[in-house]
Amino acid sequence: MTGRIGVVTFPGSLDDGDAARAVRIAGAEPVRLWHRDTDLQGVDAVVLPGGFSYGDYLRCGAIARFSPVMSAIIAGAGQGLPVLGICNGFQVLCESHLLPGALIRNDHRHFVCRDQWLRVENDQTPWTQDLRVGQEILVPVKNGEGGFIADAGTLQMLEDENRVVFRYVRGNPNGSRADIAGIRNERGNVVGLMPHPEHAVEDLTGPSIDGLALFTSVLNSLVNA
Amino acid sequence: MPRVVVDVMPKPEILDPQGQAIQKALGRMGFDAVSGVRQGKRFEVEIEGEVDAAALAKVEQMAETLLANTVIEEFVVRVEG
């Protein structure tokens, strides 16, 4: 079985090409989805890539959240469709209330672009099952508004319910609360993270190939489903 | 045309790095009595027809769902003019 994984392109998406490439390198078939699509073409999972959807107008991800394709993705996520939001995709997932909290401007006010170590905190999601808890991975992070924030009750809930999936280690690049780099929804099928695993899938261009595990994870979760 | 204004501000407990940057710049310009700046957004929504309670309720709904992210922002709706 070859998994078919949708990669959404919004106006202003930048990393849709790399995300589709990562899907292909992982051994799955990337299916390009357009923001106006109302049909997900029967894909087995969806990646919302990084970039600046709709020019980051209003708030990052706020306008993308109301695009036609998001209605289909929100409905699918409710039925267990695996969804991964990377960077701007994470912002879209928070704006869609598929994930709690919000991403605000980096506390130091600068755009950050560097290779970043992350610690895996949860390996029970379809996007992280090929990783193991405590493992550290190196992937690029690049954002201006990547500070994860939520109220105290929500932060406590994320910890109590083991919903932090990745945490920044060896330095927090953006002021995210509790060093949170990525989280999951209650069911676990929806995961969002600020760093870019799709840029760490080949030795030639990435600081590691650690990011590939997210894409092989979802493919293996489909095979074993 | 009747105009409804929606003011959106970051919640008081939310860090506002843009406001901080503006405050620092003001200090450099010699406005040294400024003890704080917070940056928000103002939306001017023009409404066809009468701005009655139902129309205002619609603008509240717009603010709640799109204009503001109530996780981090608060908003006020008012009629101007």
C-alpha cells in the first residue's frame, strides 16, 4: 500500500514543495491540494506547510482557516484524519481551534532562522510513532511569530494529558511557554509544530535527516491501521 | 454609510513585543515620559442599511470568529458617527 498524503498550497505558502518532496522521500505519494478545493481526493493524511498564507494578513493563519479546503480538513480531522501543521500550518491549526493556544511574535522581536534541537515528548501520534520519547532531533526553525502561548489552565492541561509532542532543547528560539515546540489534539491525529521537519530529510540540504521520521511515521501508521 | 468600529487589543497578560519596540523607539526620540505602549487593530466595518441590534450582533460575530483571536485578544464593538 502506498499512502497518499495531501499537501495544501495556500496563496503565500512557501514550503509546500519541500513538504511534498519529504512525503515522496518517505515513500508516500504526495497529492497537491489547492486552498479552494472542497474535496480532499481521498487522501490518507494532510500536511499544512509553512509560509505566509494570505500574506499573514490579519493574523498568521487567520484567513487560511476560513479557506474552503480547511472546512474539509476540519471535518476530516474530527473523524481521525492525520493532519500535520508545520510553522504557518501550526498557526492555521491554532486559528482553526483544532489545537489549543496561539502563536505570537517572538519575544526578542527578531525573525529567527537556525538549526534547532528538539526533544520528542510523545511518540504515540501517527506523526511521531517512528521516534521515541526522549530522543533529540535536529531540524531547522524559521519564524517571526512562533512564540507558543496559552493560558495557565491550558498549559497545565497540555502537560497533564501528555499533549506536548516536541520541546525545544539547548535554547528556546522564540519565547514559547514551557519550551513548547509542538503539540497534539486530544485524539492525537492532529499535530502542529513550529520547526520544519520537511527541511531535514536529505543530507545535501538539511542539518540532519531527522525530520524524515515524521513522514515515515504517518506512512507506517497507515500501513498498520 | 453607517460605520461600525471594532477595536482589537492584545489581552493585558499577553506580551506585546511590537508595543515594546514602539516604546523603545519613542524613548530614543526623546519622548521619555512614555511608560508603556500596546499596539492593537481598528476595523471599520461599513454596513448596508440600518445599524440595529441585529446588525451589531452580526459584527460581534465577525469579531469573535475572524477579526479577533479571543485566545490572545479582546475586542470592543461600537457605532461611530
